[in-house]
Amino acid sequence: MSKWQPIDTAPKDGTSVILAVTGGPNGPAIGEARWHEAYGGDWWWAGNSPGDYWGGPISEIQLGMPTHWWPLPAAPSDSEEPIVSEDIS
């Protein structure tokens, strides 16, 4: 998959994905999230889940719903060399 997909095609099985919320008064937001069935079902940002005191579903925090999604990239293997950026200072 090489481009953003419509949110209605996103997995709702708890799989973490990258979501884009493009509308709402808080402006655009992109981040890792997953679907939770709790509280009637909604998307939650990573590190934020039902029961968190400061948490809440994306529809409440962002005042908008995600519009697009992208799968998370695969984790690097142990044999892959890390990418070292050049020092630009």
C-alpha cells in the first residue's frame, strides 16, 4: 500500500495504523492510533486508551474524525544497519 486510504477501509481489530484527522477546529493531526470497541467504538491515539484519566477518543479530542489511514511500516530486522544522518552543523 503506497498511499493514504479512505478511513472506511481501515482495520477495526485493534491493529495500530497511522491516521489523519484533516478537519476540525484543532487543525490537522497525524499519528499512530487504533480502533477500540469501548465506549461504542472509536479511534484512540497511541498511548491513550479507555480508562486513561486524560484520554479520550479522537472524535472528542480532535473534534473531528479521521479521514484517512496508512499501515505502520514493518519494524527493522536485527541485521539492518541503522541510517545515520549527516551532521549539518
